[in-house]
Amino acid sequence: MKFGKNKIRCLQWLLALGIGLHTVSMGSAKPNVVFIFVDDLGWGDVGCYGNDFIDTPNIDRLAKDGMRFTDFYAAGAVCSPTRCAVQSGQNQARIGITAHIPGHWRPFERVINPQTTMALPLDIVTVAERMKAAGYTTGYVGKWHLGRGDKFGPGKQGYDFAAEINGPHLPGRFRATDPAIAKPVPDQFRTDYEAELCESFIRKNKDKPFFLMLSPYAVHIPLASKSELVEKYRKRAKERKRSLPHPVYAGLVEEVDDQVGRIVRALKVQGLTDDTMVVFTSDNGGLVKRYDYKEHADDMVSDLAPLKGEKGSLHEGGIRVPLIVKHPKSVQAGTTCSEPAISYDFYPTFVEAGGGSLPENQTIDGLSLLPLLSNPKAKLNRKAIHWHYPHYHHDRPASAIRERDWKFIEYLDGTGDVELYHISEDLGEKKNLAAERKGKVADLKKKLFSWRQDVLARIPIPNPSYDPKRANQWWSRRSGKPIDSDSRKRFPQSEKDL
């Protein structure tokens, strides 16, 4: 096909215009990134995901101004594995952080669980290190749970500014990279303190690109919230004649919502709204009951319906979580994306958005979400996503795979149990199709086995000390003694013996 000079010039102009539009859509400068990574927040615990009990106006506004993902997954069913995936860009099974550190222990169960790796190795190139290499100032506020802070904390893993706070209450176990970082004042709420640190970081770094990760301990147990919020939800529960969510839990979710509002306002005050990507998600699914070590419900926390399961399970309730992304220069307001994605996708997303490069000698399992942010109907070039949780928690040791509409769970406790769901039509995982779709079971089981071999996933082994009568006993890895459930308080609850 031949073109005249005018047509060629016209074509060149259109191509240039297209490139220019793309540049404007991603921003002419590096976008700031604020990553809000909530602990234990369930998929349906906020208004824009269908919750009609808890007030979350700031999170809902974030979704209205950005993109809401319907099929986003945490990489792990508990915290440390997902945190590992976010920092490394890898499925955590490659590193061996498959349980929360140090993990639970049931010494008389049918199988012996593999010991989890106790810290994120320092030779892993973290997302913060790649963002620094791309010219970003990096900040971290909140819970880390990837190894001792003095040796493996965020300050050792690429974060210039790091205020690591372990434990639900202040002062907790506090470590900071700079002695000038303001310490909490007496009786200050942790959510308020974390928000103040984020506001300060934004003010001090407003003139240069920054990557800030907020990782609140909320909404993790032990539950504790502001008295006025607890009373508000007690009154609302009484008026609506409902028992869930627990009023203290509802108040804590609203505290997180207030954190989001304060961060968004801080960006607006500094004139950074258009130049900042704000990402909101959770590290694993929600909690239905406060965990009791005698296998009965002690305190009911929330209701994850229509999802099955909860934190510690590879059913949807344990791994499907909210994801909201707001960035006026690249995300159309009020959009929804149903493409399945997972936590280790954040690493390449942030690095690509910041104009950086991925590490050359480190496997990156994640895929950039930028194509979805510009076009919510786009598809990622990925065949399947995988989970590996070979531990006892709110369920039995298992691995899982989701391949488009199908989800397959294989239990690793020696029972041979499997489950198959057509997840796009059966969100609640109510009908196990394993018996009637044996061909699909064989196919996905083979693929899951091959994936576990590829990542060198650690597998449970038969337990020579198996005792059915004592199988449900929980023991402390730190003390080497059984956990006395009756001595543990209801609200709040201490986790010092885990």
C-alpha cells in the first residue's frame, strides 16, 4: 500500500499524538505510590464491596474515584506469606515463608507441617530496593512480620524511612531507622499514630517521587477500638437486630477508613492527588471467629458470606480480598475489573509505573497490572494462579490453583481429599464438582503438582506421633508447651505465646 507524503506526515502525527496521550495518561513525571496494606480485612468488610453495616466513606470514595477489582487474591491465607510475596514479587513457596512467622504447631496431627523460613532473606531484591533504584524515596509504616527488625526489618530491606511497630497497642515493639521519628504519645491509638507518620512522610517528600507503604496492625486481633465507635456499632447492631460484625471489629474497620481519609487529604493539601497512585488491599481474607485453641468459637468477629472459609483457609473467604487503585492520570474513575490477579503482581506494577527495571537474577512471578488499569477489560498473559499453604490453621494443609473459571483445592494431609469448583458461577464454593468432573480434576491436579515441583514447595510428611485423640492440640513453638486456651482473654487477646 502506497501513501503520499501528506498521508505519511498525518500518520506520523497520529502516532506521535497517541504516544503523547499515553505519556499524559501515566503522568509526565514518576507517580508517587502510596500502598495501604491492611491486616485481615475481609473481601466484603467495606461498603463498596457490599457491606451495609460499617461506615467506610473514605474507602468507598477511593473506589468511586478509581478502579475496584472483584477477583483479586492475597498470595497467602495468612500474613507473612503475602507480605513475602509483595516484597519479593514471588510466590512465597519459592522462599519457604508459607506460614505466619513462626507458625502454628500441632504435634500430634496426621502430618508434620514444614517449618516456615523465619525471615525474608537479605539477598532477595525487594520492591523497595527497585523503587529506590528508580529514583524514589521509600517509606514503611506499621507491621512487618518478615523477621527480626534489627536484622531483617524494613530498614534492612530498602526502606529509607521505616517505623516498624509490632503488636496491636502502642508503644509495642517499636523500631525506627531515624531517632528523629516521633514516638507515640501516651494513650495514643495506633491507627492515629500510623496516620500521623504517613502525613509527615508525605509533607517531607512532596517535592520528589516517593513510595510509601502503610501496613497497619488493624484489623487483626486482639480487637480494640475507640469507645465512641464501639458504642456506635453496639447501638446500630441492637437497632438492626444483628450480631455480626462484632462492634469492636466494626469500629476498627472504621479506624482504618479514617486512616485512608487522612492520607488522601494529606496528598490533596500538598497538591499531589493527580500525581499519586493510591492502592488499597488486604494481606489475607477476613476472620469469622477469634481463634480458639480448643476448636470452638470463642468470639464471633464477622460474617464473610457469600464466601466460604476464612483466614487460614484456601477457600475464597481466606484469600479473596479487596483491591482498589486510584490514580487520576492512568485510571478511569468508577471502573471495575474482574480479571484475576494476586499480591505478587504489585512488585512489577509499581516498578513499571515508576520507570524502573526488574532485577535480572531474581524470578518475578508477578505481572504488571498497568494494562488492566488503563483497560479494565484487558486480560493478563497468565494461565493460572497458585497457592500453597501446607499448614493447619482454620483448615487443613492444602494447595490450590485457579485457572480462569475453575478452582481446584488439594489437601496435603494424607487424606487424598480434593475439591473442584466452577468459581465464576459458584462464588460460595457450595458444589464440589470433583466426583463428576474427574477429567478436570486430573488435569488441574497434574498442573498443581508440576507447579509445586517448579517452585520447590515444601510438603508435609506423615507424622509417626499421630494421635487422633490429641490431634487438635495446639502447642507453642516458643515455649514447647501446650497452649492454654482458657487462660487467654477474650477481647483484647494477647498473642505472646504463639
